[in-house]
Amino acid sequence: MATKSRIPVPFRQRLRRLRYSVVPVVIFALAVAGTILLWRQQTAAPNSIGAVESVRYDIPSPADGRLIWEGAPLDLYEQVRAGQVIARLDDAPLREELTALRADLARVRAEVATTEAQLKLDDDGRNLNRLIDQRRIGLDVPRMRLTLLDRRAELEIQRITLQRRDEQLAAMKRLVETNAATEVEYLGIKLDRDSAQQRVQSLEQMIEEGQSELQAMQQRLDGLPEAAKAQVDAFTAPLREAAAALEAQARALELRLKELTIRAPAAGVVSAVFRRPGQFVREGDYIITIADPTARRVIAYVRPDQRIDPKPGMKVMIRSRANPKKVESSRISIVGPQVEPVPSNQLRSSNVPEWGVPVTIDLPPSMDLRPGEVVDLVLSR
């Protein structure tokens, strides 16, 4: 009996059988492995707690005074820019001191004029032209110093006026945009602001020119013979001392004027308001708090009983508590130098104080967490 040959199976048929019998098994095995891996990541028991770093800026008052504000004051959860004016102290007392300073300057300048007039009488009565000229050269320096000081005092007053006009113009612009004010009112304040700006620029130019003149006068005085210079110094000593005292007073007033304007140290959101316009504040009283909305890193504390020796570069699994949960891998960036008390929001039991070594963990941008948010951590042992 002849043997029958097997009918050959086409390659496509074999490939189809393989696809139906083997591929599902492989896919099932991969799915099981992936499920196990994800399960371990999601259900691994956390061995630490951390919190996203929260950066806040508490803004204190730099001096005693009454808070003032042009336009609407800042309110809770309002956005602020770095360098933005967030508060201002009343400048009326310092304006009065500047006015008094200018009065003192006028008095000393009158003394200089009287001394010059007396020199002219002496020059008419006696033939001491050289000595008189030398003394006049000596008087030129304190007279110009007093003139510059008077211009600086006036400049500070005009700068205060310009700041107020700028704030009024910004407030009026917002009112015009909301149809609460007219363009005519806006243009009127703008003209006042432009006029104040021109006065400031004019005074700045006059002070710059006066500085050059003062240097030239000082050079003429330094060029006198030593004996003549000693006589001139003795003759002008009271006026020079008076000018130096007024200059020191003016510098102190300039510093105090700069402190009246309180600016935001960084961009952020107003998270607390402690004082409102019209209230009196003492130096060091908190006025406002600005919170940085950016989440950059997680801060955690490793307790001694965890038996974990944290090192920079150690792998950490970060798991959010929000729904849906987010899980990302990261690493420790910095390990603190000493054991510190654990903050209350990271205590395992609110009634039991704990201590631990602080560590900072880089926060992956994909987690999109908020500052202050508590997260669970799985630290590698």
C-alpha cells in the first residue's frame, strides 16, 4: 500500500495559528507583569511624609507712620509683580522736615551773604585785595554746597509729588477703562504728572551742573598756597561745619523718604493683609504677606526609627494624596546638616512631637502640585 504524503501547510496558515495561539499568551503575560509593576508602585506602603515647600514673604513696615494708598488697595489673592508698590507711608511729616531744612539752609546762606558783604566793605576800606580774594574763594565752596543742598531738598519734594501723580494717573487709567471716569479727567492728571516730571528733570540737571561748578571751586581753593589756605579754612570753618551738619541731615531725610515706599520683593499672590490704608503702623509691624505660587521641591524629615541613611541622589517615589493620585520618581537633592523638629503637618501623630533629618527632593514638573500640599514618600532603604 502506497504511503500518502502530507499536505503542506501554507506559511500564512502557520503564521495565523501562531498569532491566535502564542501572541495572546505573550500579551496576557505582559499585561500581568505591567499590572503587578503598577500595583507595586501604587500600593507600596509609604515610609515617610513630605510637603511641597511653601515660600512666603512677610512684608513689615520699615518705619512708624500712617498707611496711605492712591487707588484701590491690594486685596486677598490678588496677583502682584516683583517691585510693585504694595503700600506707602504718609510723607507729610518728612515734607515738613524738608521744609524746615530748607529754612535752615536759607539762614546759613544769609550768613554767607553777610560775610561776603563784610568782605566787600573791608576791601573798600583797606587795600587787602589778595587776602579778600582768597577768602572769597574759600566762601565759594560752602555757598555752592548749600545751594546744591537746597536743590536736593527741593528735588526730594518734587519726587514725592511725582510719585503721587504717577499713582493717581494709574488709578485714573483703571477708572477710565471701566467707564467710571472720563478722558478729560485722565488728561488733566496726566498734564500734572508731566509737569512734575519736567520739574524733577530740571532739578536733576541743575544739580549735575552745580556739582561740576563745585569741583572747579574746590580745585581753585586747593590751588592756594598752604599758608593762605590755612587762613581761609579758619575763616570759613563755622560755615563749613554748618553746611556739613545740614548735608548729614539731608542724607538722613533722603534715606527715610526711600523707606516710605514699600515694594513687593518678588512676584506672587497676596495671602494675608494685616493693615489697611489709614491705619497707623509701627516699625516692624507686618502689613501684607505674599505667597509664591510656584511648587519647586518637597521637604521631608527622616526619623531615626526609620533606619534610613539619606544621601543626595537617593531614589524617592512621590505619591500625591489627590484624586486621581499621581506617582512620580525623583531623587534627594540636599540632606540637612542636623536633626530638627518635624513640622506639625508632617507628624505621624498630631499629639506626639518628632525629630528628623530634613531632606529636599526635586519635584517633577509633571506632578503639578501646590505649595504646602502634603505627599506620601517611599524612600529607598
